Amino acid sequence: MKKYKALALTISSLVFLMTGCNDSEANSKEKTIEWDLSLWGGQRAITLPADDWAAAMYERTDGKWKINIHYGATLSNPQDNLDNLSSGLFEAAAVSPFYTPGKLPLVQVMDLPFIMPSDFESIVNTAKIMFQEPEIIKELDSWNVMPLLPGMTPQYEYMGKVEINSIEDFKGVKIAGMNADIGKVFAEFGAIPTPMPAPELYSSLEYGTIDGVIFPYSYGMGSYNLYEVSNYGTTSIAAGSPVTTFFANKDAWAALPDEFKKIHNDYIENDYLKSAVNHIKNSDLLYESKFQAEGISIANLDVNEREKLVSKSKDVWLEWEETWKERGDTKHLISRIEDVKKSLSQKREN
């Protein structure tokens, strides 16, 4: 009798273990995947598309993929986002390569002055295409990261206390806010580039440490309230669009279910551009009305004036091409952007 009881207990134990295993597998499939995305600053026009994407991924995976967006550099300083993302400290992050010179030089072909298209929609589309370039993919692979969302900044314009109606008006004007390469072009016309972190721009402009900024129009000027301490601005210089995009850790991406990857790719293909462009348009409507209310005089420079800056920018392109040619085919990357820009312009005209 004891023998049969022991056999019954053994069978029951096996059934329990098998059932438990099946339940565990089922629970594993139902488990929510959580990602952390590192950002600096507060919510603004170029970060809101990431919020839209995160909300869409959560909804379209029935809550099984949750992206926690951390603003205010609470996870990492912007200068450390690339390294910390590469090591897997978090799964996704915004990265601005000009914060870490020399780490992603080929990506920074898009940072070159006056090389990107003028309108924001074409800027995003150009970035999307350039991030598919084999040389750039190889560079990102070396950091164990991959493009996630093709975030970009709108074009840089001028705002400040000195009126600018021609490029020669920049002579002696102390400017800040742009990267070093953009600064080199303005320096050719007598401007005085004055590097400083973005949070210092307002007080520096207010107290006369600088005369103006070259900064993203209009969200950057608006979100930092620079219009409150300015009198003049421009809308036709389009000095550049330095990369501020969203990358993912490759291991974290590889661990996602194929279904989630497809949902993400479908979103990028069909919804992301609309989200990004709408936020920039809404920002322009909001801040341009504030510029007007503050009495900011906005100049629309003649196209020939801008061409003076464009012609000088070619020297900076050649310098970048020569400096980083050991990292990849820099000449091809410059040519590729020019071709993409031309193709997108023709499509818009048609």
C-alpha cells in the first residue's frame, strides 16, 4: 500500500512540475519588456516624437513593451550617453555626437555647416537615409548601438541684440550656441564664436557676454526664452542641423521579439515623420507668436547673402573629409548627402 502511495505522489509531483514549467513558459511570453531611454533637458519639440513612439509601442504591443523616458539627464549626462548606452546601462538614448568629438565622426557628416536641407521634413528624411549607409552602420556597430528614431534638429538661425541684414553685419558680433564647425564659417566674416553650454546662453545674452546666438529655430530659441533678451532674428540662414538622434543598444534590440521589431519598423515607416514634423510646426506657431509679441524683428536674408556662407562652408567640409578619411570614405559620404538632398528637393517640386 505504501508502495502505491509513493508511486502516486511521484506521478503527482511530475504533473505539478510539468504544469509549473508550462505556466512559467506562458508567463515568460506574457512578461512586459521594459526599456529605459536617457534624455537631457525637459520635454521639447525634438524630444516629443520619442514620447509619441513610446506610447505607440506600449499600445501596439498591448502593454508588453514599456519604454520609460528619463528627462533631465537623470540617467546620464549627455556627454556620457553614448558610452553608457554602449555598455548596456540603459537600452536607448538621445545622442549628440558633437558632445563627444571623435567618437562618431562619420555620423557627423550631417553636422557639417550648410550641408543639410533647409526644411525639417527633408532633414529627417535625409538622416533616415544616411543612417543606412554601410560606413555609418559600421561606425555605430563599433559602439554596439544602432539607429532607433531618426531625430534631428531644425535648422540653426540667428537671434540676438545686433541687427543682421547682410552677412557682413556679423563682423565683431560675439555669437554662441552652434558647434565649432558652424562657428568657423561665421568667423570667416568677422564673427567671434564664443563656446558655452546652452543653459548659459540666456544670462550671457542678457548681460552682454555675447551679442547673439546661432541656435535651432524656433524651438531652441523659444524653449530657452532667448527671445526675451533679444531684439532681432533671421529665418533664412539655415546654418546647419547637428545630429541629435535616438540610438538603441544592439543587444537590447536583438532580445526583442520579432513581432515588436516589426511594430517598431512599421511605425518608423508610416508614423514617425508625421509626428516629428507636427511637433516642429506646433513649436513654430507657438514661439513665433511669442517672438512677435516681444517685438522681435525677423529678417529674411537674400539668397545671395546665404550663398556667401555656403561657399565658405565648403572649406570646412574638405577639412572634415581630410581629417577623418582613415575612418571611412568621407568623400563618398559628403557626395551622398548632396545627392539625397537633391533627390528630395526634386520630389518636393514635383
